[in-house]
Amino acid sequence: MPNDLQLRSTDDALVLVTGATGHLGGHSVARLLDEGYRVRVTVREPGQGDEVLDRVRQSGANPDGRVDVRTAALSADEGWAEAVAGARYVLHHASPFPFTPPIDDDEVIRPARDGALRVVRAAREAGVRRVVLTSSYAAVGYTVRPDGRYSEADWTNVDDDIPAYHRSKTLAERAAWDYVRNNGGVELSVVNPTGIFGPLLGTRVSATIGLVQAFLQGATPVVPRMHFGVVDVRDVVDLHLRAMLHPDAAGERFIGVSGQSISFLDMAKMLARHLPSLADRVPARELTDEEVREGAKTEPALREAAVLGGQVPVISNDKARTVLGWRPRPVQTTITDTADSLIKLGVVSA
């Protein structure tokens, strides 16, 4: 199939989006509406549908009666049969992403894994054509490879000393693949994004974008020496739509990364160049490796940096480009657009 894949709906197809109150979910709903789809969303609590609609309007999209809201939680069976009924596709974004490490890892792992199984099972029973599961690079590249090169063939080892979130994403993705392999009846495609940045649709700040917010507010004067992949939320949505529609995406996983990995200090320098009046707020120094190792003993936030050991990962997006025709934005555009939206929405004062 040519790379100019037709993403627009020609027959008013219905797509279920879970996790619609999140950063990625809001952008997904807006893009689907723009592309002519009808959208059903799930929320955890009644009344959260208004938040979803507000975010969609922030994007410039018009819900125009084409967004149906249902209540369903990852931790319970109730509501999922009704949520998937009549849907042709499912974009399963919902998954716990704690701002601080949980006391018990199962607080994150169980809803992620069991929720993924609930959604895939309900989709199969309802005759949904394809589920696109939002996994994470956390399920790919947190078992360190000596050569530092990572692709869709790699998996994080859940027996390693890794944070609960990384373990939850790996176990949830593996459970979904196992279910489809053993039961059939529904196609599965998986998207594994790296760190998702990009413009906000409301004032709720995700854990990832909270990094940019903290940098611009002067709350993080020093950062660990750690490199990571970046991807724009708008490009992650585009990747999901391509995985949803492309015939060759069934049974495949796709890493979402814009390009070369950057460090926290690289990101700080991008922000300082873009917003020189705020340059004195952004981090100007990296912790030494020894400081990271010592800090990781008492600071959970430094565990990840200690695990990765300063490696500069080379994360491949070749599969998404060649199979799906995906073309992400440059990293710097994503970071600066994130900063601009934080200021525009009043989350950060200029």
C-alpha cells in the first residue's frame, strides 16, 4: 500500500477511545472528529465527559453531537460490553501513569494488565475489527542492550529492577498479545511511544509535560545525565490512525519516536534558546553519575537514570516510517510547541 494511506472516514465509522481525558486521548478524539469518524469515549467517572468535550473544543474541532460518552473502569467488567458495541475500531489509551511511585506495584500493574485484557476481550466479543493498544517504549528499551540500539524486536525484562510503570506497560502488552494469539477473532496492533510531549488541550498537565513545566518554573536547577526519546502527541495520534487502518499493521508493534535521543540538558537548552527571557529558570547543570547512583538509593525519580547508566539509546522508527508511511515532527518543534502551549494556557507565567 502506498504511503499516502487514506486516513479519512468515508462511511462515518465508529471508533472507541479509552483514556479520553488524558493528553493523548484528547488529541485522538479531536483528530478522529476532523477525519470524519464518530467517536465513543470511556471515562472513569460520570461527568468527565464534559472535560473531554472541552478539550476537543480547545483543539478547534467541533463535537457536533458525534461524541458518545460511556462510563467504564479498567478495574471492573461493567460497562465495557456497552462501550465497544457497534465500534469498528478501538484505540485503547487508558493506563495508570502515577506521578509518584506507588507503595504497592500492583496498584499500577493490575489495572494496566487487567484493563487491557478487558478491552481486548470485549472488543473480540463485539466483533470489533481492530484494537490499537497504546503500550510504551517502557515495554521495549528498559533492559539495557550493550550496543544501545533498540527496535520493536526488543522487550523490557520485568524481572529487572525497573519502576512499576515500566513493568505494568510490559505486562499489559504481553497479556494482550497472548490473548489475541490464543483466542483470535480480533486484530491487534500496538504503538510504543517514547516520551510524549506537544501542545496541551487544557490545563491538566501530564507527568511528561510536567518536566517542561518544572524547567520553565525554575523548579529543577539540576538534572540527571539521561537521554530519552521524544515524540509529539499529534504524531502519536497519526501513528495510531495508521496502525488502525493499514492492512500490514495487524499483529505488529510500532515504536513512536521523532528522531535522535536527547538529554534533559539538551531539552533545557532548546527551551532557553526559544524563550530567552526564561533562560535563567531552566537547568544548567547535570548530576554526575556518582550523584545519580547515590541519589537513586533514596530518590525514586533517579532510579530510571541509574538503571540506564547514561546510555544514549539509538531508538529506531524505521518500521513506522517504512510500513505505515509515518513522518514525525522534529524534536525541537515538539519541545517549543509544548512550552508555548503552557504559556498560552497560563500554566507557566512568561
